[in-house]
Amino acid sequence: MKPPTVQKTRSGGVVRALVCLLLALGTGAMLALSPDLTVPLVVLLLPGLVTLLIDRSPGLGLARAVLLFQAAAAIGPVQRAFYACAGLHGCMEQLCRPMTVLAVWLAAAAAWALTELVPVGLRVWQDARLRTRRTDLQARRAALVSEWGLDEAPAEPRRG
Amino acid sequence: MPPTLSTALPPIAGRFTVDPTKPLPDAGGGLPAFLAASPNAADGGHIAIAVARDASPRLDALHRIRDHIDNLMTPSGHGLGPAADGGEAYYIICTAPPGPLVSAVPQRWSEKALVEQVLKPTARTLLTLQSMRLTHRAIRPDNVFLEAPGQPITLGAAWTGPPAMLQPALFETPYSAMCAPVARGEGVIADDVYALGVLMLCLAIGKSPCAGMTDDEIIRAKLEYGSFVAVSRGLRMPGFLTDLLSGMLAEDPDHRPSPQLLLDPNAARARRVASSPPRRSHDPLTIGDMQVFDARTLAFAMFRSERRAVQALRNGAISDWLRRGLGNAGVAQQIEELARRRRSETRPDIRSDAKLVMWAIAVLDPRMPLCWRGLAVRPDGMEGLMAVAVQQDVRAVSIVYEIFAHDVLSVWLARGADGRTRPVPPAVTLCQSLVQSGLPDGMLRAFYLMNPLLPCADPALADRWVIDVPALLRALDDLAATAKEALINDGIAAFIAARCHNEWDRLFDPLLDQTGADLWQAEAKTLRQLQAIYRVGPLPQLAAWVVRRLRPGVESWRNRTTRQEMAARLQDLARAGDLRPMIDLVFDRERRQADEDGARSAIDEVAGIDAELAAIADNNLLRSRGMRHSSTTMVGGLGLSLLIVHLLGAVAP
């Protein structure tokens, strides 16, 4: 796999700026149309939005995961508040209850934790698989060298 | 402890067994003779005469004489037998001598006894031999036997070595006597008549007429005065005998009476052939330490002192003496022409002087043998000379090599020193081609070709008499038990090449060209071919040696399992003593190709493994980056899935 190039990094920044711009426009539109729901929603999704601003991973993978997890966790409260609350204060009280905020933010934390832990797990699993493969290859090589009287010295592997 | 043979030798000619513990002194005419027993009583008494390793038996005579010949120790067979030292020896089986040697009975024979007991029976025997195109060439007192007083004499065996090999100079014409003993050639029946004449003279006077004289003195006397005068000087003999012997000892073979004529002694005595006496000079010419008075003796002196002869030829002393002292202007002119040609040579070589002397001797006396560097040889005596040269005489080897390599003999024969052109014997032509072929062992091959009954001269086979390839293989089988390195050296290779049929000769040429690393391969293949061609039985010790010898061949296989299986299989095959499956196993082309293909596949596979291992190490870091990206994608996918599920849950009633 080739390392990301400078060109790719620049295009990633443009995308991020574009996403932020669209998000700001969307938020502004929602504030204009329904400010009583938008503000508590922003509070609920705040970790994801912050992550969106600071995420440097290619394709904003981390922010995407956090936002999707938060969105999934926030669907239920927002649906209930959509028909039950009225006014900014009422919606804030209904949506920004501590347990609700904590649940949504924990979903964001879970997304972040998964994003950090899955590579480690994958790495551990891959390493075990490759170690087995390397052992098999070395055994096969030794058998071939011994059976056919080939040159004992293996090719020097290049270290990355 | 004497060496013991691995196999019992079969009886010679199917019936004769030799007892080497019972020697028979004097019976072999100078060669060791032993009692030969036959279970068939009708065979009568026989003796076995041992062949010397450097003296080739007369194979032509052994082949042509099939029936018993009266008054002759007739050959009855030949073959291998046990030697006194426990090894092998080659024997010629002959009828036993009827009594003691005539030389053991010192007496003067009467004229009548000489005619009836010596001349007539011997003439009949010579006539029989002549009808077979054979000569005897061994008529001398210590090879002639007498059964009892009044009985005809019996000629001894003459088949065990080259013709006239043991003849003293007295019993040979001077031209034959000056040749190397083994190079006197078959000669003609007139040479036997000559020897018979000298024998009769010895018996008539009861002693040797030239006792106390050296061979050179006898030869010189015969050349200077004529044979009859030289051997009968100071003797008083009856007129009949004098006339008869003077004819039998004539210088020209054509002037001697034939055996047929000798059956009628009176007619033989009456036969007179006019011959002019040789011209003599009053003033001698000195060549070396010899003073010569006639042309024949001059030729002999030039043969004996080649260096002085060259000086005398080049400074004109010889031609001057011939013209002024001898009055022979014709010969002097020919000698001058030879010397002039020699002086005018722009690029003389080391053979120029030898050629000058050779042609000068031939001009002085055309009956002289080929004289080359102090060695005189008859063309049909080359095989005997070759045998002695190769096995004993280093100087003779170089002379024989020169004679063959530079066409000396064929040119001498073809140009006709006496004005007659003589055909070159086929054996000489063959040997010339071998020596001139440039093969390092050309001389050895020529020796083995010319002497088919002589054994392989390799020192390792000194206690054996190996004359053919099957015997060689059996001998190698015994030697293989203790051999460490190569068994087939250059000498044995030359023996194989010479004793094999010409058609197969090419099979063994590669062996002669191989050296060093590839020698084992050619050696093993040659042995396999020989065992198969000659259908020699099992050779277990040789097979075990071949297993050791084939180790490089086994090691050259790439696959270890194949090598191990092959080594085990070779051990099994070696016990059977058959070389062919062993060699075929190691040099199997199809299996070898499969082995090479397998090795190439293994190399390719190892290269692939190395590349994969290197790739694993190389992609370690990149893999972790990619893994992070894929994990975020996976988590994103999981989040999207959860979102969809919750949305569906919210929308669904």
C-alpha cells in the first residue's frame, strides 16, 4: 500500500472545509426554521461536530463514525421531543437531560473507542496470521533447500 | 608369499596341464620349459615352454601348424598356465624332445651320419615348413635333440619368441646377426639352410668353429671373407662336405640349395652358382676403431660408428676411398650424390645425418637391413623390437618412435635400397598411422596390436598374463578390492583400445581423452561397455569399487532423497556384480532431466518464498496504516447500520 501523497492530503482538506461549510449552512438553515429543536440537537451532537473539525483521518472516517453512532443514539430522544416539546426552553429541558446527553455522548465515545481499538485488534490478528504464514514459508524453504541442496543463505529481506 | 589367483585356469588346448614345479632344463632351447601332462595317452610326451613377457610368440606358426611334423618339436597348443611363483604364465605346448641335446654328446659326426641323420631329416622338416610359408630360425646345437645314436635329429621349438631371437651370430647370416636379436624377422627358408650348414659344420668338427670370438668379430669376419671362409678357416674337412657347406653358406640366399635339393645331397653339392668375390682394397679405410678393406665391411663399420661415418661421408673420405682404393666409381658417385644432397639441405633436421648413413649403407650393400641410429632391424621384425623397446629399452623406444613417426621404414622399403620396391607390411602401416595419430599412447597401442599374445604391461598386472579384455576385467575385479583411485590408467586404456575390435575402438577414445574430473565417468562407462560386450560374468569386487568411484556421480544428483535411494540401490546392485544397471542408474538421462527440472522448480519456489517473506517484512508499517483506515470504515459502517436500525424503529409503528 502506497503512503498518502501530498496531493491527497490537500484534497482531503478541501473536502473537510466543504463539509464544514455545508454543515454550517445546514445548521444555520435549521436555526432559522426550527431553532427550538436545532439548539438541543447541536448540544447532543457536539462531540461529533467537534470531531468533524479536528479529524485528520482520510475521508473524515473518525468523525463519520462518531456522528453516525451519535445519530443512532439520538434518534429516539429527538423523535419523542419532536412531538412533545415546544419552544427552546421546553425542548432544551426535554432533550438535554443529563442521561440523554450522557447516552448520546457515550455513543460518541464508543465510536471513538471502537475506531481506536479495532485497528489494534486487527493488527494482533494479522500478526498472528502472518507469523503462522512466515513459519510455514520458512519451514517449506528449509525443506526445499535441504532436499535439493540449494544455497542455504536466504535472500536478505528489506526492512521498511 | 606368492600371489594367488582368484580363478582356476582351464587346461591348455583343452587337455594339457602344466606343472611348474617340474622344470626341464635344456628342453626349451634357452627358455624355461616344464612338463605338460595330458589325460590322453595318445598325445605322447609334451612340454610347456614359458613365453617371456617381452618376447612375442610366433602366432602365424602356431596357427598354421595343425598336424605333427616329423623331427620337429611341433606346437600342439598355447595358453595360460600356472607360473612357478604362483602367478600366471603363458605356455607354448610342444612335443617333448626325444632325447638329449646334440651339444650334450661331444663327438665328431661322420659324413654319412651328417647326411643321413642331420641333413636329410632336417631338409624334409624344412620342406614341410616351407610348404606352410614358415621358417624355423632356431637351428643351433643347443636346440637340436638326438633320440639315440643312429637316429635322425629333432629340431627344437622355435615358436616361443621372435624368430632367431636366441640364435648366436655364428648361425645367422651377417645381415641377420647384426640386427637386434628380436628384430631379425621371419626371414626365408634359405636362412634355415644357412643355420643347418653351420650346425653340420659344428657337428663335423665336434666344436664351435668360432669359439672365443665376439659377435661383432664373427659378423665382420663373415662380411669380410664370406661366411663359409670365415667359419671354416683352418679346418680340414672332406671335399664332399666342403662343397656342400660352401653352397649352404652362400652369401646370397638365392644361391643356397633349397630344402628340396638338400634331399639329394649329391645334387646339392654339384650345384654351383658363380659369384664374383668382393673387391678388396690394399689400403684400409678407418671408420671409428675399424679398418675396412671392402664395401660390405665399410657398411658394417658405418653402422657401428655412425658419427664417424657422417664425418667421413661429408668430407668425401669414403667416396674417395671407394673410387681410388676400391675402384668402384659407380658406388662412389652414388655416395657423393648422397653427401652433396645432405650438404645442400637448407633446413637440415636432427634426422638428416641418420638418413645419410642409412642410405649410404643401403648403397654400399643392398642386402643390409635397415640401419638407423646404431640399430639394425628387418621390416618384419618391428613387432619384436617394439615389445622389447616398450617394456625395457628407453633408447629403443625413441628409435622405434622415430622410425614410425617419420616414415623411415616405409620410405626405406618403398624407395628400394637395392633398386627393388618392396611392399610395406600392413602391420607397419597400421602402427605408423597410430604413432602418427598424435595419441599420447600411440606407441603402446601399436605394441599391443603387433603382439597379440603379450600381456598387458601395467605393473599392477605383473603377476598375471592378461592378453584380452575378459581377462583384464577379471584381473581388475581382483585389483579392485584394494584399489583406491583410478584402475584404468593410460597403459591399460591403450591395452583396451588395442585389444578391442576396431569397430568398438571409437567407444574407448573418449576414455583416452578424459583427464581429471571426468575420468571417473569415462572409466565407469568403459567398464560397463566392456562387461556387456564381452559377456564377462559377475564382477562383485569391481562393482563395489565402481560404487565408490561413482560417488561423484551420485553426488551430482540434485535431489537428496534420490541420492539416498540411489546409493542404497547401488549397494544392492553391486552385490550382483553387474555393472550395467549400476551405470545406467547413475547416468539415466530421463531421470537426470527430471531431477534438473525438479531442482529448477525448487529454485523458483524458494525465490517465491523469499519474495513473500521480504514482502511480509516490507509491508509491516503500511499494513498498520491501512488497517487504521479500514477499521474507521468498519466502525462507520457499524454506526450507519445502527442508525438505520433506529430510524426503522422510529418510523415503524
